[in-house]
Amino acid sequence: MDASVARSRRIVFFLVPNFSMIAFATAIEPLRLANRQIGQSFYKWRLVTLDGGPGLASNGVQVAVDGSLEDEKRRFPTDEKPDMFFVCSGVHVEKFDSKALYSWLRQLNRSGVTVGAMCTGAWVLAKAGLLDGKRCAIHWENLPGFAEAFPEADIYADLFEVDKNIYTCAGGTASLDMMLHLIDQDLGETVVNRVCEQALTDRVRNPHDRQRLPLRARLGIHNTKVLTIIELMEANIAEPLTLVELARFAGLSRRQIERLFRRTMGRSPARYYLELRLDRARHLLLQSNLPVVEVAVACGFVSASHFSKCYREFYGRSPLMERRERELAE
């Protein structure tokens, strides 16, 4: 596209309380850099909160905004109508609830405005009913709870997803990747490369690159058999595989797996598998409002009582105590 004759693209960033500053900053800065490279304000943006007060980021920083949701609605019939509307959120997104925002997101979507989300913002879009049958991305830490709460959404642990006029990204620096994708569509590869040079980033990541470090780097182990087994465990949390099944998939005997795990991981495969399931359960307790019994089922426990017993033994507190502590911290 020839930027010199293109009309500007108007973008609204809606800041949910406790939004992620890194996700927001790495979304808005590439737009500024793109404007600088082409010598004009092709991208224009405004910031909005529910009541028009400053947006409070999860790091405690307050950000001045341009208006409230009601102000935004009044702008809609005018030439200030946005082309894109992004929801930026962060921690405790499951506590946020606004029927007015959900209704507005649906209206924007029906009118052809592109709707997007950064970090945990996909949770808000899903509550508005916009992600049923849609490919979407969310931060890996929130993915288990999101998948349980919104089974109709087609969730992926990707950096970002674009499904027609729905944009979602995992937050962090993935916002940069999503905006570079947008800039490439609008202004071309040359501008993207110049923005990358200014931002000191050496490449545009593929949207389907993984969010987390590979297991090899995360765990600091190199035995391919052990890595294969751990990947199988992580992929089968709700319905855990037996040691015999794991051995068959890995092409090893049960005894070989036992020896490998004790030597490499310092504990039995059964113990390691249990710790993985308990870690997933902790994320669900902290990142969702699922009842404890549903958390237990989602993590492969046969009963809530057995789950509570294992959880207390490992973390030193019950699942209910964990959730109460989270609520007190909020």
C-alpha cells in the first residue's frame, strides 16, 4: 500500500484493570515507529477505560486515557469511528465483568470493525461470545483455565492468531509480532524491517512459534526419551496415561523409564506426572473460578478428596486455602 495516499487507520485500546504493561507497550510502540518511518500519522490511536479514569496496569503504573466507553460510543457514528478495537488485559481477568463492554464488542463486530485482544484479553472476547468456533491465542499461563471455561473457542498456544476480523495474541512481546503482521499488511515489508531495526529486534516471528521455551531449554535436560515422555504427560493431563502406555509410546520398558527418570529428574515418573497435574491444578485455581471438583476432574483426579489430599501434601495448603489466599491478595 502507498502510505502517502492511504487514509489513516484508527485503533482503540481498551485498558482492563490490571492490564499487562508489556503487552500494551509492545503493541503501541511499533505503530509509533511505523509512523516515524513513513513520515506521517498513518496509525492513530486513543485509549479508553470503562469509566474514563486512568488505566491501572498490573505493575502499578497509571495511564491517562482519552475517554470512557460511553465517550467511545458517542464517537462511533462520526468520522472518528475506529477501524480496530483492542482489549488489553492481564492478571485477574476472570474477575472483570462488564455487560456494556460485551455488548459494545458484539456491535463493533457486527458493523465490520476488527476486534482484537492482547495477553488475557481473549477471555473478555470469549465472554462477549465472539470466539465460538474461532482460532485464538492467550497467554500460556491462562490457557488451561480458558480452555475449561470456553470449550467452544479454538484455542492455541501460539504467539498470535488472526481469524478473519478477530485478532488475539498471547501478550508479552507477542503483541509486537501481531502489530508487525498488521504493519506488513498495511505498509509492506520494507516498513516492517525498518521498525524492527529501530526496535532492535532481529526478526519477525512466525505466529505459530511456541510461547514457552522448548522443554530441553526449560528443564535443562537432553535425553530425548525423557523429553518425549514428558511431552506425552503434558498433553494428557485430564486423562493421565499409565506407565505401561507411556513405555509403549516411548519404545522402552517400564523399568527403563523408572531408571531414566530417577537418574535424570531425581524422582519416579509417577511422581513427576503427579507434580505436572498439580501444577496445572494450581494454575486453574489461580486463573479461573472453576469449582474445586471441576479442577480435580480437569487434572485427572478421581475425586475431589483425593485431589485435596495430594494438593495439601505438595503445597502445604488445601485447594480452598489457595483460592482464598488469591482472593485476599486481590
